[in-house]
Amino acid sequence: MNNLVVLLLYIGYFVVQADLTPQQREELFKVQVECMEETGATDDMIMSAFAGNFSDDPIFKEHLVCIGRKSGVIDDEGKYHKDLMKQGLMTFINDEDTIDQMLEKCYIEQDSIQELAYRMTKCLYNEHFGL
């Protein structure tokens, strides 16, 4: 089985776990693939991230920023919109207090938007999956 098929299966698993409409699922797949093409992020980087192993490669960090921009969570000035992040997280975690606590813990300003995207994504993953 080639890596792209495995990657799509991983993404599919996480998308199915969320309460997304078919249109939202399609958009999530589209954004993931577009950002991989734009940034050069590899299948292995993405599959490893879904398993909780986040590459510290600058390409992967840029991939996370790309996803944030395309989803509207990061604006043109490189600022995160916590309200939109919260809405997105609500599709996976149906507990507003938990999400507020996660964002409070994980949203810590960094020297670059790439580093913020990386550290926040890693923290949110660890908080959600209890790692």
C-alpha cells in the first residue's frame, strides 16, 4: 500500500471521529493535500503527527501554518483567531470548558508563527490524547 493511501486512511480516521459534515470532511482533505503540495511536507511527517510524533523540520512547521491560514484560523498578519480555533476543536471535543483550558495552556506566543503553530499543535494533541 503506498504512503498516500495510508496517509488518507489516517486522515480519514481522525475526520470520521469528528462531527463534520461531508462538505467539511472534503474541505479538510483538500486543505491537507494542498498544504502538502505547497510546503513539501511528506506523507511520513503527516502520518507521524497523527500518531503523536511531530517532526521539528521547518517544512512541517510551515505545513501547520499553511493549514491554519487556509482554514482561516491564522490571518494574513500571522495572528491566530482563538474563537475560530475553539469552533474547530468543538467538532472533536464536545466540552467547551475543556477546550478553553486547552487553549489557555497551549496558546503561548513564540518568536515565529511557525514555532507557535508547531508548539500549539503538539500541546493540543497531547492534551486531547492525554500524552
